[in-house]
Amino acid sequence: MDLKDQLKNLFPDHIEEPSEDENIEGSDIWLQDEPIICKYEKRKGKPITILEGYNGANEDFKKLAKEIKSKLSVGGSFKDEKIIIQGDYRDKIMTILKDKGFKVKRVGG
């Protein structure tokens, strides 16, 4: 029995309010009205996916880049206000961003 269960037994009438730690997924990242541009390029013969057009804080965009890289289990980086993902993952990235509430525009093929 953990601490929350013990407190519920002691105070059954208490209504628990959601804390800051229990945020809805993606709610800590600022959503914008303009779409994020998701495009495909080849550099040195290797495919990459580039995300650009986010006008929020750089820290939020870095969090988003880290989350996308970990969900897809791929490498990538954040440079010059762009997220660069190794490989052609446009469809998967677009579904991840749409689930978070972003508008996404596909460019290039």
C-alpha cells in the first residue's frame, strides 16, 4: 500500500486535483496555429527528414526532437531551429505530431 492509498483511507472525502507532474501528453509544449513543415531531402546520398517552422521556444522544440527520436528509435539533431531526423520517417512523424495537436504540412514528394 503506497502513500496515496493510505491518504485516501484517512481522508475519503478529499478530491484530488491533478498536479503539474501529471500533465496530459504534449500539453507542456506550446502549440501554434501555423503548420510545421515536414520535408524530405537527401544529403550525401542518405535520406533525412527535416522539421521546420516552429515559432515557440527552442527548449520546447528540443523536447519535441528528443521525443520523436526516442519514439522512432533513430538518430537526429537540432540545428538552426530545425529538427533533422536520419531516414525517411515523414508519415510516422506526421502522425506523432498530429496526435500531439500540431498541424503538419508535408513538402517534397
